[in-house]
Amino acid sequence: MAAYVNRTISMMAGDGPHITMNNGTHRVNMSNVDSPLQIFVRAKKKINDIFIEIDDYVKDAVTFMHAVAGDSSIASAQDLTNVEAYVSKVQAIREVLKRDHMKVAFFGRTSNGKSTVINAMLHDKILPSGIGHTTNCFLQVEGSDTNESFMRTEGSEEKLSVQSVSQLGHALCATRLQECSLVHVYWPRELCALLRDDVVLVDSPGVDVTPNLDEWIDKYCLDADVFVLVANAESTLMIAEKNFFHKVSTKISQPNIFILNNRWDASASEPEYMDQVRSQHANRCVDFLSRELRVCTPKEAEERIFFISAKEALLTRMREREKPVSSPILADGHQIRYFEFVDFERKFEECISQSAVRTKFAQHSRRGKNIAAEVMSALEQVYNTACEMKASKVEKQRILQEQLTAIEEQLTSITRQMKEKIGKMVESVENKVSLTLSQEIRRLSALVDEYDTPFRTERSALEQYKRALHRHVESGLGSRLKKRLSADIGHEMDEAQKEMADRMYTILPVHKRAAAASVIMPHQQPFEVLYRLNCDNLCADFHEDLTFRFSYGITALIQRFQGKNTNKIALKNPPAYTPIPAVMGPPAATTDVVRLSNGGAAGAGAMGPLSAEEWGMVSRFALSALTSQGTMGGLLLSGLLLKTVGWRVVVVTGAVYGALYAYERLTWTAKAQERVFKRQYVAHASKKLRLIVDLTSANCSHQVQQELSTMFARLCRLIDEATTEMDSELSEVREAITRLEQASTSAKKLRNKANYLSHELQLFDDAFLNN
């Protein structure tokens, strides 16, 4: 009794809600009290905000994993699946958080006043109450977001009038619900502070009317934060009540239980036994909570046992709200009983707020930390993988860049050197071909003599003979040039091509050399220069002269002794008049006559040698005779000879001369004509071939240059293909580096956000759970 009086005095001194008197009634002013229930409200709002961020974070992580999952080396499909699984988990937690509220369940035997206690806490008569067994099913009162009050039966979305609860939940109603059924009663939050602070009150049928206690506990008690045992102060705790809470304690660790000894107003009729009865009930309740259930210490148990009159509290509060109620006379001490009811509400609010925050949100906080840590671990792995791959790609980019630079530098150097080498080789080939062709032209007569096709002087046969001779000369010169030059030129070409191939082979990337080996190897067939002399066109203007000419004719002799070009002008422009001496001196004539008449000899010895002057006159007369183109010249020459050498000499000489002429004329056969023809052809062809020596050598050197340039161009194309492929690979590497850099940056940001969320949850724990 002393503890009860002290508690009541402390409440009146200011430890509890402020109470004012108004016309004989008691009005509780709760406006100046910061309700403990606000702790739960703030905690719920805070953890909901955190899980909204966690939801966004997990979705961002899934989007990121989808972006990088294409590259299996960064994130695998399993990693993506693991992260995606957290989306549904976070959604489920958010759904639970939306439904999370502070739940208090009222239990006790029938007619102990459970519904009246709830009505008193709600400041209105909402649930059915009265004598006997009134509550037939579970009634859950919760706040409505609208000003509308309504109710729903289990499994139905139909809104029923709240007035129907008196029929549906009343045990005496004709239409009775099953005792395990649940009826949701929605009451405007503005009309009740408890409902406004997210408290849900559950009324139950009496624990003494059903054996299905386990089913009740499983359906309606496992998520309850506070249990209120409403006992009847006119009796003691019953076995049924104790058994129910024994079952609860086996399924819920350390349940929060308050015991309300209702109908304590009956003690006013027997004031002499009030203290003894109160002490008796209190001791039994303390022993039940601390020794039997072991849910708290004896001292804590004393703070959870109250002696109230729910009916008086309800009447008082309805009068405060000016509700129409009957005005029974309240028993003595009703103010103290009301104060204790208010004290119960205060401690109940503190207990349910702390319990609900701990039981509802501690698990969610742990799960939130685990989700953030596991997602962060997956992102950490992605980040590390991306950084490692980025470092590898950067190294590969450096190597490719160095290879490209080295290839370009080496290719520039090799190109310069190969151009110089090709130029020298072209010059060498040109000189060799020019020298060799000149030598073969000087040996052309031997080549022409080798041609032994029958020679005929008919025009058609002669033309055919010339065409065949053209081909023979061209083929012979070509074969001789090939025989003398092909080996050297071919060897030089092979060496040059091999050097090109080797030089180019060394600058190719290692992985390209095997594929390029067949392309850059020198040709299997040796290079051959084509010597295009084209004798048909070159000697097309050759015209043979097969007219018979006596080889010891005057013109032939003069040309033979004087040279072909001597007196050329005189021969082409003979003088119109040749002076002849008019009179020969007598001594000379006499000497000649004497020489002839003496008959000493007609030979040359008798005649003696001609003087230089005489030979000059003979030459002049011979020249005049040769150039006179008439009988007069021959007569003059004959007369001169007769006069100078004698007629016998002239006859003998003429006979020999005629014999020679006859011999040559008789021997002027087709074979002789062929020899003349070939001699004329050799002279003409040699002259023409000398004209094209430079052209032919230039043509051959051009072939060499073209072959080497083609080979070098093919090798350069191979290098270009390799560098193009390397450029493409370098571009891909750069793109990969960009993607990996973006991936690592995004992973780092998401990882840091996970740390931020874990820190926020830790702050939540420090603020609401670790007090």
C-alpha cells in the first residue's frame, strides 16, 4: 500500500500526466507530455527512410551488375543473380515495415473487462462490453488514415459500419463468428493518441472458453510487443490464465506482460480488507511473473502490476469528451484508481515503445546491414576485378603503342634502305644488260650464220626468210642474254627479296609471323628478265640489194683502196670536163715506139716501173673513165693504157680481168646471194640494235625495279594489315579501359554508399536500440 501511495503522490507531483479538475470531473491534459510512443514513430520513420535508400541502392547495384555482366570476366551471371535476389528481400522488408506497429494483446478470463480496458484507453466505447461473455472473436483496433471509421472481417475487403462490431463480436449475437476469427476495426487516428502513434490493440475471447490456445498464440501473439493480462480483482489468478502465459513464454523469449487487477472499485465496499487483499494479489502476481514465468525480476514485476477500475476510467474519459453517458455514483477513491490507470498507460507506453523498437526494428537493422555488406562485397569483388583488368589493359595498351611506334620507325628506316638498294640494283642490271647486249651485237654475224634455212630469191620466199631470220635473231639474242645474265640477276633478285622478307619479318608482331611466313617468302620460281628486242619492227625497213657487182670492178677497187668515203663528193658530183694533154712530147713517144719496135720484151720488166707522175695520170684517166658514164671514158682509158703499158699487157690484163668477171658471174649463185644477204642484214641489224641498247637495258632494269617494288609493296601491305589490326586492337583496348574505368568508378561509388548505409543503420542502432 505504501508503494501504491508513493506512486500516486509522484504522479500528482508532476512525474505523470498533468490532471486538472473541471466541474467535479477529472480532465487529463496530455498535450505537454512527449509520449514515449513517439520513439517508435520516429524509429519507424527513420528505418523506413533508410530502407528506401537501401532499396534504391540495391536497384542501382542490379542495374550496374546488368551493365557489367556482359563481360563475364568482370561479373558472372551468378553474381548478378545473387544481387538481384536482394531486391525482393528489401521489398519484403519494406512491406513488413509498412505493416509494423506496436501491438498489445489483451487476454484474460471472460467478463474480466478486457474490452472495457481497451475502450477506456481509446477514450470511447468502441468494443462490445457488458456482463457475461461478450467478446466472441478477436477484435483488432487500429488507426485509419481517413476520418472514416469502419470494420472488415477476415479475408474480406468490404467496409462495414463500425456499429456492426456489437453484433459480429458479441457472443450473444445470432450470427456468431468463429472464436479464432479476426475482425479489423479502423478508428480515425485523430480521435485517439494511441492509434495516432501506431499502436494496435487486440481484444480476445476469454482464455477459459477454448482449448485452442496454441492456435491463438501462433496467429495473434507471436508479433505482439506487450501482453496485458486483465484479471478480476474480486478473485485470484486462475490456472487457465497461467497456462496461457506459460505457453506464450515457451514461444516468445521474455514477453512483456502487464497484469491489471480490474474491478478494484469493489474494494471500496470493504475498506478494512483493502490493503490485505491488494498485498495478496500483488504477491501472487509478482511470484507469477518472476518465479513461474521468469520474464522479469521481482522489482520489475512490482512496476507491472496495477489495480484499476476500467469502467470508472471509461466513464471519466467519456465525460471529458462530453459523451452522453449515464451518471452512476462513483465509489470512493475513484480518483486514485484513475491515477493508477493513467500510470499504467504511461508505463505501458514506455514498455511497448522500447519493446516494439527492439523487437520490430533490431532484426530489420541487422538484415539491412547484412544486405549492404553482402552487396558491398559483390561490388568490392567487381571493383577489384575491374581494377586488375584495367591495369592489364593499360599495360597491353602501352605495349601495343610501343610496338606500333617501333614498327613505324623500323618501316621508315627499311623503306629508305630498300629504296637505295633497289636503285643500286636497277643501275647494276642496266649496266650489265647494256654491256652484254653490246657484246652480243658484235657477235651478231655468228648468230646469223647459224640460221641455215634454204635461201630463195623469190620475193615471197625472201620476205618469209626475213621474218624467220628476225625471229631467229631475237630468240638467239634473248637466249644468249638469259644465259649470260639470268643467273646473276636471278641470284641478286633472290638475295634482295630474301633480305626484304627477313627485314620485314623481324618487325612483324610475333603472333603474326607464322601466318605471314607463306606470304613474305621469296618466289619458288627464279626471277627471269624478259628481253624484248622486237626485231620484226626494228628491222622492218631492211631492204636487201642482191644485184651482181664485180668485186674487182674499178669502183670496187677504188673503194677498197681509198675507203668507202674517199672522193665521195667527186663520185656523186663528177666534173663535167676532164682536161687531157693535147700533144705528147716526141721524146716520150719516140721512146715508147723504140721500146716496142726493139722487141726487147713486152713484159713489165722491159717496160720498167711507172713513175709517180705516170701513175698520177693513170689514176686521173681511170677516174675520168669511171665517172664519164659513157663509151668515151672507156676509149680514153683504153687508149691511155695502150699508150702507157702496151697492148700485150692490156690484152693479158683484160683476159685475166674477164676471166675473173666470168668466174664471179658464174659463181653468183643462191648461196652467194645468201651470204651477201646475211652480210647486209648483219650490218643493218647491228646498226638498229645499237640504237636500242639503252632502251633494252632500261626496260630490263625497269622489270627488276617493278619486281622488287611489287615485292616490297606486298610486304608493306602485310605490315599495314598488321598495324591496322593492331590499331583496331588498340582501339578496343582503349574502349575496354574506358568501360573498366567507368565500372570501377561506379563500383567504388556504390561500395561507398554501402558504407554510408551501414553507418546510417549503426546510427539508428545507437539512437533507438542501444539505449
